[in-house]
Amino acid sequence: MRALSILGSTGSVGASTLDVVRRNPDAFRVEALTARRRVTELAEQCAEFRPTLAVVADPNSAGQLREELRKRGLSTAAASGVDGLARAATLPEADTVVAAIVGSAGLLPTLAAAEAAKRVLLANKESAVMAGGLLMEAVGRNGATLIPIDSEHNAIFQCLPSAGVVADAGVDRILLTASGGPFLDMAPEELADVTPEQACAHPNWDMGRKISVDSATMMNKGLEIIEACRLFGVEPERVQVVVHPQSIIHSLVQYRDGSVLAQLGNPDMRTPIAHALAWPERIESGAEPLDLFDVGRLDFREPDLERFPCLGLAMEAAIAGGGQPIWLNAANEIAVQAFLDGRIPFSAIAALIASVLAECRASSPGTLEEIIGADREARQKAREKLADFAI
Ligand code: NDP
């Protein structure tokens, strides 16, 4: 039986993970759950799964969490803040850590889990974008295991030879599929005025609000190019984005001999989550089986970089390397939150990021301190520039 610590359990990936666990009670037990501040949801999860530890990232919610656990008669210990997240990521009772916090807040606990030699199931792509080198180095040095949950990277992992690394495997390139999001066919002049609700209404996937906006701008695919380079040791030039609106093929690996391996399935995050949880075995996920007659056809297009400038910015940052991916990620987080808060229009997301990246110094942050410093500097720049793009 595997023992899990689920970081970000109240989110979309967290809830899907718990659903897979619910279906496989003999295979998994839950040792730790964490949220930012949705305390009632967290306490309800604790009542069902009875973990040893529950953590709220927001220190001001710690008292409420203790009270909610007490009201339910639970013996689950409560912790909070960055230290609490680190405790959940390194809990001796857990062998597997699901890294499903959204954004850069996931970096420190994900790294801590790798340092603690856990089996790390990675959804938090932002930590791979910011510090993929450090993360993979920590995985290797400590004998940890990293299995991607992001559906595309999980598909690539499934299509690669068992080591999950491109080097020396005869791989020519990686084909990263993209749904194109809710605005794939919207007239460019209409794009400027789309609302957060429209941006979050993804045609194929039900996800948290930040990644939904990232899908609408296609920054998500840009972040995923960088994530693929970090996780599989491949150069950005060997990752090609293929728009595939049906989201049935989750990505492909093209080999030197002309073979192309793909992983297919209905768009349901429980499939990659179940794969990662059980790897190298297979378990029930709850996802509907794929019916190819129902699907009927599979379409492919080239991405339109004029319509989706965020994708172009990310491709440039992936090739430039150094501090650029960190700045890209930080500026994107600020821009997406400002858009969700109604402070800037949709079209300003790319414009703000481009303007911040133009000021990125060509340094190569290597240590964790340098990475956190670069992230902080880029956020500061992005916040300063918000007024220039305000509605
Ligand atoms: P959600 O917004 O649905 O959930 C985020 C989770 O992280 C919640 O538990 C939230 O707590 C917690 N959280 C938010 N901010 C912080 C913080 N500052 N410190 C600690 N915890 C925090 O996100 P998703 O589940 O959609 O995405 C999670 C990650 O997985 C992202 O990196 C995303 O890119 C990636 N991913 C998601 C997919 C999906 O289908 N959703 C697919 C592939 C990758 P609270 O509920 O209290 O706010």
C-alpha cells in the first residue's frame, strides 16, 4: 500500500487524485493533505480520508483549521505556512508526494519532497519551469522518483523507454499536443474583450482558474515546452507543438526510425493521475473508456503565434534559457491574476509579459536563492507595469 501526501488537495488535480484513491482503497492511504485557505473543504477531506496531518498555507487560517478538525472529532494534526507545507512534503509516513499546488508556491515543497527521496508525482509545472535543473538534480542525488501528472508529460513518459529520458533513446522529437483552448477559432478582434468566465470555460478540461487562463492564452503550452525540456533532457528545438482540438492524443514521441508512439484517452485527469499513482502497474481511474467510433476524427493544426503571442514568448524564453523562463513564469502569474481580478484585459496578458521580459537581464540563476531572487525581481517589475495596461 502506498502512503500519500497530497499538496493542493482542495484543487482540481487534488480532487481528481482523491477520487482515484477513493476507487482504490486497498492500494493507497492518505497521510497528509494541504490547501491554501479553503479550510472547510480541507477538513471535509480529512473527515473522509483520515490523514495524519492537514496543512493550510495561509497562517491566518491555522486556528480555523484546528477548530474544524476538532468539531469533526478528528485526531489529524494541523500545521500552517511554509514550514507546514515542508512538513507535509517530507512526512516520514508518506512515500509518495502529489505536487498539485498551483504556481510558484509549489516550488519549495516539491523540491523538499525530492530532497526527502519521495516518489514525486508532479502536476505543478511552474516548479519545473522555474527550477527544473535543481529539481531533477535533487531527484537524481537523493534517489527520488519523478513521474509527471501533467497529461502531456505523462503521455510522453508513457511513450519513452522506461528511464523516461530522451538522451540515447533514439528519439527524434517530442510532439506536444494542445487543445488550443476556448479561443482557438474566435475572431482576433473579439479576443481583446473576453471575460475571465469565458477564458475559464475550457472546451475539454475542467481545471483551476490559473491553468484555464494559461490554456486560453496558450501560455500553458509554452510552460509545457519548458517543462518537457527539463523533465526529459531535450532541447526546445526538438519539441513541436501540434494543435489537436479533440484532446484525445495527449502527446507523441517520434523516433529516429520513423516510428511515432502516442498515448490516447478521453480528456480526464484521472487517467494520468492513476497512471502515476500506480506506475509501473495499472489501476482503475474512473475515466470513461475511449470509444474511437464516438470520437470519429482527429484533427491537427499548426499553432497560430499571432493569435497566441504568449506561446511565442515562451518558445523564445525556452531557447534563450538563463533567467528568461523564470521571468516569463513570474510575469505570467502576475498578469493572469490581474486579468482574473478584472484589472487588465485579456490581450494585455501577453503585452505585459513581453514588456517585463524585455527588461530581463541575461543572468543564469542556478542556486535556489538566485532563482527565488529572479522570481521576486520579475514579479516586482510586473506589478510596477500593471498600471500601464489597466482597463
Ligand atoms: P487549483 O487552483 O484548482 O488548485 C490549487 C491548489 O493549490 C488548491 O489546493 C489551493 O488551495 C492550493 N494553493 C493555491 N495557492 C497556494 C499557495 N500559495 N500555497 C499553498 N497552496 C496553494 O489548481 P489546479 O489543480 O488546476 O492545478 C494545480 C497544478 O497542476 C498547477 O500547477 C497546474 O498547472 C497543474 N495542472 C493542472 C491540471 C488540471 O487539470 N487542473 C492539468 C495539468 C497540470 P485552496 O483551495 O485553499 O485555494
